[in-house]
Amino acid sequence: MENVAKKPLETAPSQVKEVRGKQHIINSLISGAIAGAVAKTTVAPLDRTKIIFQVSSNKFSAKEVCKLIYRTYRKDGFFSLWRGNSATMVRVIPYAAIQFCSHEQYKHALGAYYGTHGRPLPPLPRLLAGAMAGITATTLTYPLDLVRARMAITPKEMYCNILHVFVRISREEGVKTLYSGFTPTILGVIPYSGLSFFTYETCKKLHAEYTERLHPYPHERLVFGACAGLIGQSASYPLDVVRRRMQTAGVKSHMYGGIVETMKHIVKEGGLIGGLYKGLSMNWIKGPIAVGTSFTTFDQMQILLHKYQDHHTLQR
């Protein structure tokens, strides 16, 4: 009888740990989805404009950017600046949810391996956790990114909706086209995601050591995220241009053999800086805003969800 009575008490801690682990995953998925949606919607007009310049041979300048935005507004209306944002949301919500959630899981797994016991990871595993999170999210959601790029650069008469893009690409160009540009995307996401998460986590670690405050204020998180976005996007930008060209090749009636051939074509067309780094200055505006908003929203959502769950538990 004594052994029977003790058994439920002995298993209770493991059950609580399992429930908390599942809850942490759900919280990360929800927070990541909201963070991605808020960040991308904020910069959608700039993102669409950047893609149009990336896949064209037009010269990039601040003046030309303003002209393009104004022409788009006059021709198709204010909300046309967000054309393709529905496809972006379909992609970015699962992408951000998976990316942030997998990053938390990789951090936990690497923390257990290195024995950090809740403390920040050492530099190399900190970089590795971010890179692996980016690879995981990109692999699972890539076709949606290609659809988003197609919708951003085409007139609204060409594609009715997201499903129509999938059907038309599959029928006219083949299903394989849905993963066109996947290799440069993965090669680009490793430094981008790795450096973004690494920079943000490092900034938080240094902040905690300097201020002795465990949680930065929201405006401090925005600054940390902006730095992360600036470094991450600058490091991976040429590969971002290459993948956009490969993704939209069918629309432009031009097929590329691979990454090297696409790069050569871009350099020949616009030069090393003017081709592979076309639109980078816009990314220095868009990237820090998007990444700063994304990281800050994720952290704030995590804090809110934890507070709500703690309050709900106390009321029981």
C-alpha cells in the first residue's frame, strides 16, 4: 500500500515537466507566428519594391524607389503596395512559427549538451542554433516563398490567388520549379539566420551583464534586433538576389542553369556591386525594422503568454 501511494507522487514531477515542455512549444509557435506576421506586414511595401528591383535590370536608387512606389500607388491604388502580402502571410506565419520554435528547441538541446543550465550558450552553439532554425523553417516552407516572389512582381491579372500560382506553375513549368532557387536560399539562410539569432542573443547577454537586468526593455530589444537584421542581411544579401532571379525566371522567360550561372549573368548585367548588391541600401532600412520588430514581438508575446498562464494556474 505504501508503494502504491508513493507512485503518483514520484511520477508527478516528470508529468509537470512534460506539460511545461509542450506548453513552451505551443507558446513559441504562437509567438513566432504573430512576430512574423507583424514584422512582414510592417515592411511589405518596401519588400515588394525591393523584389521588383532585384529581378529587373533597372538601375537602383532612392529616387527610382520613390518613383516606383508612387507609380504603383497611382496605377493600382494604395493597397496594391501590399500585393503579395497574403502569400507572404501564408508563408511567413508557418516559417516564423517554425523558426522561433525550433530555435528554442535547438537552444534547449545544445544547452543540455554543453551543460549551460539555463545560461546563454557559448558563441559557436549560439550561432549553430540560429542557423539550424533557419534551415528547418526554410526547408518546410520554401514553395510558399517562391509563390510570394511571383505574386510580388506580376500584374494582378496574371494570378488570381495563391492556389492559382501553384496550379499554373506546376502545369506550365513543372512541380520541380516550386523549389527553384532552393540551394542559394539555404546557403543564404545559414549566415542570415545564424548571425541574426547570434547577434540578438549576444546583445541580450551583454546587456544583462552590464545592467544586471535579466529582461531588456522593449525599445532595447528593438535596437538589438535592428543590429541583428543589419548584420544578418548584409552577410547573405548576394545570395538573396540570386534566389529571387531563379525564383522568377519563368515569368521573365529566362532559365538559369544554377547558382554560378545566375551570379555570372547578374554581374554581367549590372556589375558586382550594382548587380549582386542591388537594393541593399533599402534592406538596411527594411531589414533592421523587420528583424527588430520580429524579435521584440516574439519576446513580448512570450512574456505575456507566461504571465497569462501563471495567472490562470493561480486561479485554479
